[in-house]
Amino acid sequence: MKRPSAQLSDRSAAHAQRILDRLDRIGEVLRDRGDALALIGLGSVGRDLHRLDEHSDLDFFAIVEDEAKAHYLESLDWIQAASAVAFSFPNTADGRKVLFRDGLYGEYAVFTLAELRRAEYPPGRVVWQRADAPDGLDVPVRHPHLEEFDVPHQVGEAMTNLFVGLHRDARGEGLSAVRLIQVHAVDRILRILELTADDGASRQDLFARERGVERRYRERDLPLPAMVPGYGHNARAARAVLTWLQAHCAEHLDPALLGVVEDLLNDAERRGQSYRDR
């Protein structure tokens, strides 16, 4: 049985141990059923056990015989055998989300062996596997696809996110503008940092670029409070994003596009000042 880091607080360590014990118990249930091949832990219950804390949840794959998959997806009897369930619903074609009565939360997928070999997922940890199961189930055959686009492409995407977002904001489509300026453009900056920062750290979650960036980058390198100030503050966010791009990627900024984005941003800031002066 895996144990949480000794550096955790007592509360975090207790929660982490409950998570690991629950995963071990699910493994025991699968072992006793006879129609399962393996249980693979992912994320902080997989290979990243150092990330376990009081906010962690369960992410795992259950690998089962072909004829058993439908039952494992439709029925909660095997999960209930591990611990009582308060709520669950199917969130993908292959998986469910589950809240246990004791407050632990989990997300899982059920795959056959053939499906697992076609799936893209980060390397995990074998919690349990049947004696006749093949080795290496915790390592994907198909590795997750990551963007290969270079820095100039990311800069162009970020600048056009600002351009369209500022137009949406001027039209009164504030929520759409938030997504373009404070989400999509910031995602481009995160990708630029991945491509250029020599920090030696890998992305915490291959499928969610935003995970763990606060620990990975200092605020002076990634001023998120200014870039993501929230609804009603798109001009402020756009100014922070543009200032960052000018400071870090000036050689990739197209003068024509920069000019029109500056004009849009100046107009947005004037509108904001006019509104505040009323």
C-alpha cells in the first residue's frame, strides 16, 4: 500500500491516506470479481503521489473483460462494494463521476484491453492487476498528443484572441470576451512559457495546461491576477496580456496587428474610464 508524503499536514495526510486506502479497496473488489484485469491510478493517485493533499480525489481506470464492460459502466455494485455511493452519473462514453457518502470524490473510466491500447493517457500506476494481465498497462501505447506549434504561432493566436475579444467586449458580449482574452489568450501565454522557460518542470496534467502553474511560475513571470481579473475587466486583462507579449515576444509581434489591437484596447480603456466618471 502506498503512503502519503511525511511532509503533509496531519489533515492532508489523513485525507491522502483515505484516498489511497479507497483505491486499494476498489482493487480488492476487482480482484474478487474475476472479470477484471487491472486497476490503474492516475494523476495524484498514480505516479504523482507527491501531489496528494486534502483536496485530492480519485482518478482511475478499471480494465475489464470485453463482455463485462457494459455492466461496469451501467452498474455501481462494484463501486458500492468498496464504499457507499451518494451520487454518480455517466460523464463520458467510457466513464463516470462518483461522490461517496463519506465525501471522497472520484472520476473513472472503464476500458477493455483493446480500448486501453488505443487510448491516450498520461503514464499511471498499477494499483492491482490479475496474474495473467500483460505488463505495462500503466504506460500508454499511444501517447497524448501535445501541440507542436511554435512561439510565433502562439503569439499570433494570442493577439487575434485579443483582437476578437475586444470587439466582442465592445459589442456587449462580455462573457465571450472573457473566454477569448482571459482564457484562450492566457492559454497561449502558458504554452509560450512551456516552449521557452528553462525551469526543468514538466506539465502537471497533460490534458489541462493550467494545472499547477501557480507553483511552477512566479507572479512576476506570469501575472495571473492582472491577466485574469474576471468579468467586467476585459480591458484590464487585455492590457496585461499585451504588456506581457511586448515584454517577452516583441520580435514576433506583427506591427499592423499590434496597432489595431492597441487602438481597440485604448478605446476599451476610454469607455471604462467614461463609465467610472458618471
